[in-house]
Amino acid sequence: MTAIRIEGAKVLIVGGGSGMGLALAMRLLAEGASVTIAGRSRERLAAARRHLGDHPNLATRAVDITREEEVAALFQGGEPLDHIVSTAADIEGAYQLLPSIELVAAQRVVESKFYGPLLLAKHGAIRLPPAGSITYTSGVAAYRPAARGSVVAAVNAALEGLVRALALELAPIRINAVSPGWVDTPIWGFVAGDAKQATLDAMAERLPAGRVGQPEDIADAIRFLIGNGFTTGTILHVEGGHRLV
Ligand SMILES: NC(=O)c1ccc[n+]([C@@H]2O[C@H](COP(=O)([O-])OP(=O)(O)OC[C@H]3O[C@@H](n4cnc5c(N)ncnc54)[C@H](OP(=O)(O)O)[C@@H]3O)[C@@H](O)[C@H]2O)c1
């Protein structure tokens, strides 16, 4: 078995300023990795840095992964890099019934969850060693779609197709995705607004796991995908049994 070392590894987490990405940063720093968290908002990154205790092995980088020149610049420094993770998603305004969907909101979902990940692979994979990996974030909406969630359902499915294709094209670099169920993160402000807690509580009662997910549940799964050298082209479902109900 080829063990992929986390201690000393250099990991870029796009979306690391909040939610699952932030939990992953905390997990990997605790295991001795050097972590760069990236996202659009410098304020969010600064708050995340404080949350992570100004860890000496932490760097922050402002980038919008929907802009190719910014993604290219992200990888131009020449610093060593072992793994890339994206938990980025811009779903603001996208959870709407069809008559109310604004094309620009739908495009932001596609750009942040499909083209952004594509650009990260295009410009980042050449910087990774053969034992490196890229891990994306899909979602249960691809399997249990709901009204108002059509765009997100479609984009997650497209991303999963990309994972399988890139796992072949970029081999031996490993390409995977985690597919979370409902996880209590700031993104729910965009999905449910003031009804966030009631919506999550109702789902917790339905799920076989008896609760919704926490960011750490997903961080644990991504940690596995980074560290398991025999896993590629895989969608790892971490959703409390959501696909069964
Ligand atoms: N939470 C759930 O229940 C759930 C369920 C299924 C799937 N997911 C998926 O899981 C992933 C992580 O979600 P989360 O709940 O952790 O969300 P989150 O807390 O909102 O984090 C998303 C992060 O993405 C960053 N981001 C958005 N657009 C970006 C862009 N264009 N370029 C760079 N960074 C960008 C945001 O930072 P800035 O705004 O500063 O850029 C933010 O830090 C997403 O792909 C989401 O679709 C979530």
C-alpha cells in the first residue's frame, strides 16, 4: 500500500474560508499539512485565519475561480503543491422555481461548481506530483433533486462526469469528489434564509443517521480521498442515508 502522507503535504483549499473547506483546513493543519485557503472575500479569509488561530502553516489567497486569469495566477508562483481541493459554490439566488430563475444566478452556479473546477485542473494539475490529487465537492441534489434546486442538481451531476473523465486524462494524479448531504454551514442562508434551522431539523428527523451533517463530517471524507492512494474517479457519498429516503 502506498501511503499518501498528510504531514508536510501542501494543500490548496478553494472555499476554505467557510463551511466544509474551513473544517478541512483545521483538520489538515492539525495533521501537520501546510494549507492555503482561497476564496473571493479577503474579509472572509481573514476571519478564517483568526478562526484557525493564525496557524504558522496557513496561508490565504484571494481568488475568483470563475476567472481564468486569476486561476492561472494562483499557480504561477512555483511553490510546491501536492493536493487541490475545491468546496467553492456560489448559489446566491439560484434556489428558485423555474419561472423565477435568473440566468445570471444559474450561470454563477455553473461557473463556480463546474468551470471553476475545470480551470483548477487545467492550470493546477501540471503543478502536482504523480501522487497528488484533486478533490471536488458535488452534492446529494444530483440524486435527490427538489423543486427550486434544479440548477444545483444539474451542476453536481455535470461535475461528477468531469471527475470520471479527468481521472483518466490526468492519471496517475487522482481525481475524486465528495458528495455531501445536507450539512449545517453558512450556505444554508442562501438556500432557506430564516427557515434554515427548521429546514435542517426536519431533514434530521427523516435521515437514517438521525441528524444533518456537520462540516467536520465532510472534512473527514475529503481527508480520506486525499490520503488513499488507490481511490480515483470516485464519488464518495457522505449524506447520512439521504439517498435512501
Ligand atoms: N451545505 C450543504 O448542505 C451542502 C450540501 C450539498 C453540497 N454542498 C456543496 O458543498 C460545497 C461546500 O459548501 P459549504 O456548505 O461549505 O458552503 P460555504 O460555507 O458557503 O462555502 C463555500 C465557499 O466557496 C467560496 N466561493 C464561492 N464562489 C467562489 C468563487 N467563484 N471562487 C472562489 N471561491 C468561491 C466562498 O467564499 P467567497 O464567497 O469568499 O468566495 C465560500 O467560502 C459546495 O460546493 C456546496 O455546493 C453543500
